[in-house]
Amino acid sequence: MKKQINPLSSSFRDPSGFLFKHDGILYRQINKEYQSIYEKFISSGLCQLLQKKGWVINHEEVDNVEPPDSELCYRIIKPEMVDFISYPYEWSFSQLKDAALLTLKIEKLALEKGLTLKDASAYNIQFHKGKPVLIDTLSFDDYSDGKPWDAYKQFCQHFLAPLALMSKVDIRLNQLMRVYIDGIPLDMASELLPWNTRLNIGLATHIHLHANAQKKYSVTKETESGQKANVSKMGLLGLIDSLQSTVKGLEWQPKGTEWAEYYDITNYSDSAFDAKKSLVKEFVSLAGGGKIWDLGANTGEFSRTVTDLGSVVSFDIDPAAVEKNYRMMKSAKETGILPLVLDLTNPSGDIGWANKERDSLANRGPADIVMALALIHHICISNNVPLESFAEYLQSLGKYVVIEFVPKEDSQVKILLKTRKDIFPRYTIEGFEEAFVKSFEILNKKSVEGSLRVLYLLKSKSS
């Protein structure tokens, strides 16, 4: 009996084709209706040029895989796998900015080859080997002179509006992307932005006036996008230039938060800090390396300690810490680390159509190894999460866990308990072990030099 292969739950909106998995390998079916555009994408040299620059994900055409829908199928391609799929609401300011600028650079190059991006979704960009890359090979369409950029409104909602809000109002407003999965509405962005942004030509044009145009003209696609019905190629290039300069002009400096300067105020001596790094690396090596998730990674000090043992996703709740982490990654041209914003007490959930379009953190796992260093007191004391519950959640995320227990006698825990009643009688090393052995086997434990802390290597009992 033939095995039924269905499209991925996130790949259903585009009639040009869809993603699917066969024997654990990712493929994309290109439908017959997209044949002429795909052939032009290849024959024009645009595909090769974009791949050479690292702006579009590499792929190979295959003929040894049966298409899920043979009646519609023109071709099957096998794209290069991305280690971890992330979403715009998990990115730092500079990550979103780099993704925006890449989208505009691709559109410019496409226009030179007689093509255009038919959409400008931030979800079409992923961070791969340290850089943003377009992963949707079917994002292109034929360009004809006089045609406006259909993706203009989407670009403004997915990129420009959140960047402006993050830069001019509050960095945390990027989380609106979790609510508005199709991009932040421009009328909302216009209302939230301070009045003086109307003096910025780019923001005035692409957000404020654009939002007004949407309200006034809502009948046709051309007027809804805020453009005239006919736009010359030169005019379209001028629009892209204007968007580029507007995005480049938006800045945000990561400073002043508690966690962005965390390592400057740690109670470790330099030698103890180095000893902890060695111990963490030892435990990750014993677990075999692989796909590593560092929870509460701050600016990525310990993430970088283990990048030679696998690919590391470096999560933290603080946008400033993640921004610093990403800037360090770019400066050093690191390829094995991905900094992301994550509130572990409210992690990214399954959202979008039928709650299946964007995956929760757990559904993007499991990781081979989860690191949880100097984290447990924030979860279990600051947020009242029971030890057993934390253990169960960590078990759902990874096969092995490297976790640091921080006792009440530690100065950082004392700070937390200064302003609240101690209602945590089980928060002891004995209570920790009793709770965690229900989900994990303790493979190793060692004291962290120069502190009262203990580092554990745990193996999930379900793996």
C-alpha cells in the first residue's frame, strides 16, 4: 500500500508548490503552474547568483522521490537543511534588520533579471550558518514594466513596522508578531509610533501615509498597497532604495538591562568561571554533542564553549543580551551559534492556522542536549514553577540535560529571596534530585569550583 505523504503544516498557502518530508528528508514539490517562473529563475542566472552570494538556500533537483501530488507536480527539489527553524518574534533587533535588508537586496537583484519577489514574508528568512538566507525558492514571480511591488505592504508589516516600534518605542514590541502572524497592522504601528516619526521621510511615507492610504483606498490591490496603479522600473527601484535607507536608519543600542551586563556582576572569580566552562564542555562531550539548546544563555559565553561539539541555539529572555550575542556572532563570523529571544516561562507556542503553522519550541525538538546553567532559581523561585514540572518540561526538550543547581545559600538566590517570602522548602539539592530522578537518570555530578553550585549531567528516561 502506497504511503501517503502530506505537505508540512506550515506549507499550504502557495499554489506554486509545497514542502514535504519523505524518510525524514525535506523536499519541495514545484507545481506545473509555476514551471515557467522556475525555469526563468534558473535560466536567467538569478538562482545561481543568489546561491553564490549565500542569499538563497541551496537546492538540488531530484528524480528519485515520488511526488505527493503527481498530477500537479512539475519538479521535486531537495533544499539544504537549516539546523533550527526560528521565527521573527524570536529574533533580536539586528537579526530582523539584517533579514529586512537581505529581502530588499534580493528584490533589487531579481528586478535586474526580470523577476520580482511576489511576497516579502519575514517567515521566508532563516538564519543559517550565521547569516540570514531566503528559504522559499518559490517566492519569485515574473516582472512586467509598470507593475507595482505586490509585496510592499507585506514588507512594511513584517519588517519596517516592527523595526520602527522596536527602535522608537520599546524593544519588546517585537512580540506583537506573535499576535499578528501576518505582520503588524500599519494603522496600529502609526498610532503607537511617537509623533516626531512623521518628520522622518521614510517612516512618514512607508508607515504613516501608507496606513492612511490603506484606510482611504481599500478596493483594489494597487491602492491598498499605497502605490499608484502603474510604477516604472525606475520608480520601483526608488521605492526599494527608500525602504533600504529607512531600515538602515533605524538603530537600537543594547544596554542598561540586568542581564545584558550579567557576566560583569557575577560572583565567580576568573579561575572559577574558566573551571565552570571546562566542566560544562566535559559534560556536553560526554553526552555526545549534536544539536545543543542553551536556555538562559545570556550573551552566549557558555554557548561558545561548546560550538565545536555541535550546532548551538542560544536562548535568552533579555533582548539586550540576545542583541549583544548576535553582534558578537557577526563580528567573529561564527557559523555554529544562533542567538534567539525566548521567555522560558511563556515559550513560543503552536500558532497560525489551526495552531499548526508555526511550531512551538518543543515541537522543533528534541535537542540532543539542553543546557540550563544558572537558570533553575529564576524558574523555580522567581516564577514559582515546581521542580517536578521544570524537570518534565526539560525532558520534553532534550535527550540529555546539563543543569546547574544554585542553592539558597548562593548570593544570587539570596537576592531573589530578599523581596519575597521563602515558600520553597523543597528547593534543596536533595529536593532537586528527588524531583529530577522521576524524569532523568543522573549520569554525573560535580561541584562548580569557587561556588556552592553543582553541575549535573542527566539523561532522559524516555530517550
